[in-house]
Amino acid sequence: MSNIHKTIRHKTGTAVFLGMRMLPKAKREALYTLFAWARHIEDVVESSLNDKEKQEIINGWHLELDNIFDKKVPATEIGRRIYKNCLRFKLPKDEFINMLDIISKNVNTPLQAPTLKQLTGYCRGVGGMTGSLSLRVFGCSDEKIIGDLSNSMGTAVQITNILRNIKEDANNNRLYVPQELLLEAGITSTDPKTVLVDKNLAIARRNLAGIAAENYHLAYDVLSLLDKKTARPLRLILDIYKKYFDIMEKRGWEIISPKPEISKLRKLQILIKTMF
């Protein structure tokens, strides 16, 4: 298995990886490349490099994207893969730039208690890969569907990640729970480790989960507008994240550890149900 494939399997899990394997080769390779690029950017931001070094890499990617879309020779392996595997699907440069900028905002100042508006932008930026770019690879050209699904699916999936990783994020000095929800729960601190042990955190998490639930509902509604072949891989990703969400909701929002996990067998069951 290539390094790119290992990256995708690590990032998405066995079932989603297998779901991609069922796609035609050109689409499969494009998605592998997109997820590998996203993982690379996230790894840079979360690495032990100092902020100056991280920013230099981010700036380098702005130049690399210029090379790719100006049809010049890319300087990196992933850049060459984007050029080879992705441009055939006419993916818009601004989506790559948007995602790069959103993820890299955590370089100098880790996100701590953003506003609801800032969180929405973050979810759309990070989730745009799954929504906008992937839909175009799958063959969807309806801009309204692409926009609606990017917003709803991106928000649902990223909030699920926020709820699932809240302890890990706090230990890394990050807090993605919006300040409005913290205040509604009676939490005045925005220090991640202080918020983590606040007795009212469960209230804020439950309210944040309500936003995710609304967006899951919207995302499934939009997916129903697509033909089954186009919708199937995205539905698989959504089904797996919804399962994580359901586990957390069932056990109660006051419980933050351990992170919910889904067995490989259960993921394969979800895969089979979704694909067939």
C-alpha cells in the first residue's frame, strides 16, 4: 500500500477507505489525493514545528497552488498528484485556498471559544473538501446542491469531531465550543482546560450537538436529491460520523472520555448497508 493510501486509511477509517475503493480509478485517485493534501496541512498545523516554520510551509502551499492552477510544474509530490489526478474534474482553486486558510488559522493562535459565525466558517472551510470538492469529483454540477451539502455536511461532521475530541483539543490548548453556547451554559472562562472541568460543560455540549443534529437532517435531505451512485460515498461518510454522534448522545453529553469508537465490524456493516 502506498504512503498516500496509508494516509487516507488512517484519516478516514477502514470502511470509508473501502467505500472509495469501489469508485472508478480516476475518481478514486482524485479523492485519495484530496484527503492526503488535507491531512498534510492538518499535520503541519499540529506538528512540533515553530509558528514561523509552519507559516513558511503554508505560504509555500499558496505558491504551489498557483503553480498547479497556472499549469506550471508543481514542486511537491502531493502538488504533482493534485495536478495529475484532480484538475480533470475542474475543481475550483478558491476551494483549495479557502481550506488552506481556514486550517492554517490555528498556526499562530489556536482557536479558543470562537463565535458561532466563526465556527460556521471553520466548519465550512474544513468540511468543504468533503462537500464541494468531492461532489464535483463524483460528477455533481448543481451549485446549489454543492453549496447546501458543503454547509450542512461540513458542519455536522466537524461538530461531531469537536464533541468527540474535546479533551484532546483542550490538552492542545484548543477550544472549539462557541462562546455564545459557553455563556448560555453559565461558563465565563475561555481557557480550554478550565472549561473542560466545568460542571456546566455538558449543557454547552448538548446545545452544540443540537446544531449538529439539525445539519445531519439537512445533509440527508440534500443527499436524497442526488442519484444513488453519486450520493453513496458521501452517505457512507455521513452514516459513520452520525454513528459516532449517536453513541455520544446516548451515553450523555457530560461524558467526555473515552472517545467513542466504532469497531471495524460495525463500520463494515454500515458500509454494506450504504453501498448495497
